[in-house]
Amino acid sequence: MAETLQNLALGFSVAFQPTVLLYAFVGCLIGTLVGVLPGVGPLAGISLLLPATFGLSATTAIVLLAGIYYGAMYGGSTTSILMRIPGEAASVVTCLDGYAMTRLGRAGPALGISAFGSYIAGTVSVVALMFFAPPLARFALRFGPPEYAALLVLGLLVLGYMGSGSMIKSLAMAVLGLFSGMIGIDPMSGFFRFSYGIMELGDGIGVVPVAVGLFGIAEILATAGQETPPEVQKPR
């Protein structure tokens, strides 16, 4: 514990330097702009902007990339709330309640709730990670194939139990998701699974294209098929 607090104090002394704070602000700003673009996501944004960090020191480069990641994670909720199009995979659930608040004329409060929620969750998770990472790492090393299989079965059972509609439909969607996740190159053997000779399926089916297709394209087609645009109340 004492070593963790000492390292934490050292980290804060470095993080509060003006140059580091400037790069953190720039990274968050760029990440927010990247997160607004549907289908790009934080990992793609970091990959595209990685060459910009070659001339920086290790500390400022890591802070810049971390700012891009956190900014992109928050920026994805903007399109989810305003247009029901998730900017990245983590913003899929935001489409459900965020867009409903936009339809009620409460887009501003929805964006504010998303911002505060991202800040609180990010801060608490980082602080918890600093203290619980060593014991969690030791515990994770004990996991083997039986434990992973048990977690998979538990997840499927929880999904079937928590489904608001038919349990059969929930389990069917879970099976469909498992089958979609099996498409691509096997990480253990390197063989192509269910690619049917299509090289583009070697990378598998990403979560972001599926989410954008289910939410974004469906919303666009539903809106285009209506004779009158959906009613949106004025902001209060």
C-alpha cells in the first residue's frame, strides 16, 4: 500500500506539469472529435494518430494517447444520443435511453449525464485499478479453460434470465452472436473459420459495424419510410 501511494504521488507530480496537462487537453479534444465519427472508435483513432507521438517524450506521448482514448470513449455517446448512431461499441446502450431523451427535447441533459457519468466512471475505475491490479493479476493467472468455459455458460444463463422478452429469442440471439464471433482466423490454430474463401472475413465481424447497422441504418431507413418526420419536442 505504501509503495502504491508513493508511486501515485510521483505520478501526480508528473501529470500536473503544464506541458503534460496541455497534451492531455489536446488528446481529449481530438479523441472527442474522433469518437463522434461512427465506426472509427478509440483504437482506430489511436492507430491513426500514433505517428504524431514519435517526436514526443514517453510521458507526453502516453498522456496524449490516453487523452485520445478517453475522449473517443465519451465522444461516441454524442451521435448515440442525438442521432441513435453509436460512435463506437461502448455507446450502443446509450442509444436506448439517450435518443429517447432527445426525442423528448432533453438532448442537453442527456449529453451532460453522459459527460458526468464518463468522468466519474473513468476516475473511479482508474483509482480502483491502481489498488486492485496486483491481486487481480495474481487471481487471473489461475484461470484456465474450465474457468473460462464456466464464465461463458454463466453469461449465457444470465442473458437468458435477464431478457425482457422471450427467453428463446434471447438465447437465439446469444447463439447468433457466438456464431458471428467465431467467424475469422482462429487465434490458436491460425485456420480460417466460416470465411467461405472470403479473405475480408479473416478479421472477423466487428462489433462497431454490426452496431451501426442495427441502430444507425435501421433508424435512417425507418425515418425515410415515414411520410412525416418523427416528432421531436423543443428543448425545455
